[in-house]
Amino acid sequence: MARLGTWTAVHRRWVYGIWAIIVVGFGLAAPAVFNSLAGAGWQADGTESVQVREITQEHFGGNSSAAIQVVIDSRSGPLSQEAIDGVVHRVGEITAADTRLNNRIIAPVPGTTISRDATTAIAIIGADASTDDMVKAVDDHKAELTALSTDRYDVFPTGSSALWSDFNAANHDAMIKAEMISWPITLAIMIVAFGSVVAAGLPLLLTLAGLVASAGGLVILNQITPISVWAMNFAMMFALALGIDYALFMVSRFRTAIATKNRGLPPADQNSHRIRHEAAAETMDTAGKAILLSGLTVLISLSAVLMVPAPAVRTMAIGIMLAVTFVLAASLTLLPAVMAGLGSRINAGSLPWAKGKHGASPLFGKWGSFLNRHPWVPAIVSLGILIALALPVFGLKVAMPSIAVVPDDAPVRQGYEVVAEQFGDGAPGMIAIVTTETTADEAAAIAAANPNIAAVMPPQAAADDSDWILIQAMPKADPSDEQTADALAQLRADLPRPALVGGAAAENVDLQDALNTWFPRVAVTILVLGFALLLIALRAPVIALLGTVVSLLSTAAAFGVAKLIFQDGHGSSLLAFEPQGFLNGWGPVFFFAMIFAIAMDYTVFLLATAKEHYEHHADPRQAQVDAMAHSGRIIFAAAAVMVAVFFTFALAEPLPPKEMGIILGVAVLLDAVLIRLVLLPAILRISGSRAWWSPGWLDRMLPEISFKH
């Protein structure tokens, strides 16, 4: 790492040139990132419901869960056949040239897709493409479809594809607004933390380079495999937070190194090339190692999410991993080169109170000394708070999002509510049963006898010469209700083979089952790999295990708070959202990986600093005080930035970004304040030399890694 630091400092023009090519090259593709990325992928590959979607799309005129339902709702009195035919004709004209859509529009049918009072009718635009392309088709046509409304009736595109279209649009807008708010707040915090305009600006420039490169990389990767648009949303947020984390640690260390090396030298010798190169090497040999290990921990944590067989979840992880990779690469190459080019000018624009104040923080040094003298009470109080906040997690419920996650004025929600009101609560989540002619009557009878089914439609023969029969059943409850999941489970248990059960509601249930099944495996993988990396980095099994355990504790506390807010609704009026009674289904898997990655990020910073000072003087008590003095301010500032970034998403109107911002913000706040600045330093003090003990056989197995420069 020291040699890499020297090389980047000596050859910084090469580094600038390479990064200019990377940023410009990927930047040319970056503007297309939100328009080209996929909009769907919320499914569990290989499940029964996905099979049903593929069968109905191929054999029943595209009448699958991905089809677009066009709801025609009269404002006054029954709809005339002429009005219905006119809308169907115009819908056909709008979609005729789109190869993603089936050319035959399924017209409303009395008794099934026309309400009893004839005020509402549903036409169906068949799907003839992947779910991602169907969402894009809705993006392209929903304005034209809603424009068919007149003063006599409204027209709303709805259904699963329309839901994801409006869902993605609302969340994209919310994410962009939150990012715009978070950047100036971040800069203000950075200026206060660094006390220098130049030093504060470096992390933002570094993160911007990483974000542009990752955005272009996602567009290019999307040509190979569909990447969820959420990948970029998460990548933007996570890269900003982590990029600032890494830059804080590096810039702080470089400023200390350059100030130390210039001390006592005549002005003519200060800030020489040799001084700057040596400072870059020292920074990389200490902070650079910690950042590399931290970045690897983040990547390992997120890579475990790739085990989940859901395209949207996997590609969100890929998006963040790509952004973290670029930010990490920039932190370890571009940043040391820029710092070496600036030298002591990195302190340009210093604010009055910060001039000449680099290195150890007297304030956090005093706090470290206090914990050294009185470790037990702060540790017990901190531990008690975390356990109390974690206890509600045992009552946490998860489910795929309901219609409440899209704004009230979204066309898909308006259409959904009309369908539910006119046809029944379960109508928006019709269950599709595909079977053969020989078992069709038996399947229809079993479905009709199910206590959670309100109505069963007449069996429908395939549009081609195949033997498939489609039976649609309407649940009694809303698609996100547990009663609908019970209906699906009972049907699958009772129906004769080869009957298959699917539909949009079934796809959500199957995805949730997959997420629930894979979550324990993902969590265990993350914990084991996180511990292994800490063990390799620190060469100390005791503190590596304790560091992993306390990171898990802060994660549990964050989910406990999430249960109180988003499931139980505490504070919902203040935060302006309607609680669903559960946490969105991807939360445990995805947020666990993200929270644990951030927690381990701080763990590496603190313990790497403590290990560095322990290697210098072999005094565990002094190492704990020095670790707080040298890393406490960085951890505090980094946490302040992260909390500001994440909490800006709490201002979003849609629930998912609000949920994400509050959960991650609370996690960082709890982790930084209660664990990194209280519990973990107290544990270091209490465990003493035992924290750094390692058996001889393990020492011989582990690679030689030292943080001492």
C-alpha cells in the first residue's frame, strides 16, 4: 500500500489521465442510466408463479400478470357499449405499433370485466415481452392512455406492470430530490469537520467521479443483463456515504502526516516533493490499508445478497458493489495523487478555529481517557439501550409492498381502487390457475370451495391448439393480505397435478417466501465472512469476534426501531406516511447487508487505529485512548454525514425511500454513538491485552498485516 501511495504521488499525471478517461468514457453513457435500466425483476426465478406467467403469456393472448389493465370508470351512470368500444379501439391504435404488446386487445366482458352496475369496465392489453420491457411499455404509453379520459369517464392503466412503472417513477423523483438536499448539507458538515474548504471538497469530487463511472458502468452492464433502476438509486446514496467515509479517513491522515513532516523544517524545505510523496506513502500504509479492508468488507457483505434468486435484489446489490468498487479505486489511487499534488495546500481556505489543528483530537482524546478510567458503566448503559431497541425485532413482520407505496394521485392506484370498489377487495390480485382439460372441472370446483376465494371465473381455453386451460379466481382479501397468501397455499396443496397457481399476488408471495428462506443463509454468510476478514486484518480472534457481534447488535437495534415505526406506526403522522402493518419484504435481506457493511466499516476504522498504536507501544490502555483520539472525530464526522444523507430520504413522499433512509440513518446513528464511540472502546479497555491475543498456530496461518508505519 505504501508503494502504491508513492507510485500515485510520483506518477500523478498518469493517474489523472487514467481517471479522466474512465470518467469521460463511462460518463458518456451515464446520462441514460435512469431511462435504460430495468423497471421490474421483482420475482423469484424458477417458482410456480413465474411458470404460470410464462404459460399465460404464450398461450392466452398475453393475459398474464404482466398484462396492462385499462380501467374505464364512468363518472355518471352506466357506460354505453359505444363508449367502451371507442376506448378499446383507441387503446388498440395507441399500442398497435409496439412489439412488446399483444396486438389483440381483450375487450371488457359483461359479468367478468364489466361491473354489475356497468359503470366500470376493464380492457386488457396482452403482454408479449419480458416484465422489464412491459414496465417500459407502460412508461411509454401511460400518458396517452390516461389522456383518453373525457368529461364522462376516466381511463387508468393499472396492473402489475403499471404498478412498477408508477412505483419506480415516484421513487426516482424522491431519490433525486433527496440527493439534491443532501449534497449541500454534506458539504457544510465536511467544512465544519475539516475546517478547510479544499479538504472538505476533495471527498465530494472523489465521490462524484465514482458515481459517474458507476452510472456509466451500469448502463453498459444493462446491455448484458437487465439491471434494476433501483441499483442506481441505492448506488448513489451508498457511494456518497462511503466515499465520504473513506476520504475523511485518508485526508485526515494525510494532513497529519504532512504537518508532522514539515514541522521544524525551514520554509524553503517544507512541502517539497519528497515530503509530499512520503506523506502519501504513510497515508496509504495506514489509512489506505484500513480503507481497503473496509471496502472488501462492504463488497463481501453485499455479495452474499447475490445468493437470493430474485433479479431486482441481485442487481441492486450489483449496482452498489459497482459504485463501491469505483469509489474504493478512486480513494486508493486518485485521492492520494491529488493530495500529493496539493501537499500543505490541502489546508487552503482553513477556517479560523481550525488553523494548525491536525492529528489527534483533544476532545475525543479526553473521552477516550474517561472510558479508560470508567469503562463499565458506559458499556452497560450502551448495551442496555441497544438490547432494549433490538427486542421488538422478534415481532417484525415482512411482506411485499401494498398499493399504499405509490402516491394517491398515481394512475395505477386510482385504477386499483376503482377495481377493488367495483369488483371486490381481491379483484386487483386475481389468482391464475393453469391446468389441462382433463382436470379443469375438478380444479374449478376446488377453487370455488376454498373459503378464501370470493368467485371463480369460467374456464378459458388457450388461444392456440395447446391443452392448457386458464381459470381465474378472485380472493376475498386485498392482494397484500395474509388471507390471500393462505388461499394460494391451500390451492397449491389441494389442486390436482398438473395444475399450477400464479398471478401477480402469487408472484409476490413466492418472492417473499424466497426472501424469507434465503435471509438466514445470507445473514450467516455475511457474519462468517465479516469475522474472517476482521480476523485476517487484525490477527486477533477475540476482538475480531467481539467487533462482529457488536455490529450485529446495532443491526438488530435498527430493525427493532423499524418495527416500531413502520409496522406499529409510531411517529407515522410526524413522518407523513400510512403504515402498512409490516416492513417491505426486501428489507431484512438488503438492509441487513447494508447496515452490517456500514457497521463493519466503522469497526475497521476504529480497530485498525487501535492496532496501529498497540503495535507501536504494546500498551492496550494507551492504544484505546489513542484510537479514540485519532479516529473518534473521523467516525463522528463520517456518521454525521451518513445520517444527514440517509435522513434526507425520510423527507420523501413514497414509503420505500422513506423506510430505507430512516432505517439506515437510525442504524448509523446507533452504531456510531453507542458502539464505536462507547461500547467498542470500553470493550477494548476491559479486555486489555487479551483483545490482541492470538494462538501461535493461528499466527502461523494468517498473513502478515501490520498497521504500523
